[in-house]
Amino acid sequence: MEEEMLHSINAMRTMEIIDINTGRKLGFIKDIKIDCNENKIVSIILQGEEKGWFSKGDDIEILWNNISKIGIDVLLVDLEDINNILSIH
């Protein structure tokens, strides 16, 4: 029998987000969007890259259905389709 893995939102915020296609480290979860009517997570939001001393890039929103695997300390996402990435200002 397979053991069920449960993760708290707090624990997920410490997991590194990695694109499975490129191996690129994308950062850490900044926020999560939840659909309260459907009782499910819609997307995760990552902080944008820093562009300089006083400016940051747009936050990045990754749709929940693009998450391939949640491990102990890493969250793997499939960003092969660039349309699944949304920039948030």
C-alpha cells in the first residue's frame, strides 16, 4: 500500500521549484491562489527575478496542473508550454 504524502502550505514555501525540462531553478513559492468555490489550488506564485538594486521583475504564476511531482524538499513543474506561465505585476 502506498503511503499518502501530505504537505502544509508552510512546508511547500520552503521547497525549491524546478522546471523538469531545463533543470532551471525558478525559486520558491511566494503565494498560492485558491478557488474557494471548487476547494482547490489554482496556481502557485513565485517572486520575479531581481533586475537591479531597487527593482524586481514581475511575479510568475504557474498553473497547478503544471506541477509534475511534489517531493520532500523540491517541487517539479513542467513548463514546456510557455502559455502556462503568467506574469503578475
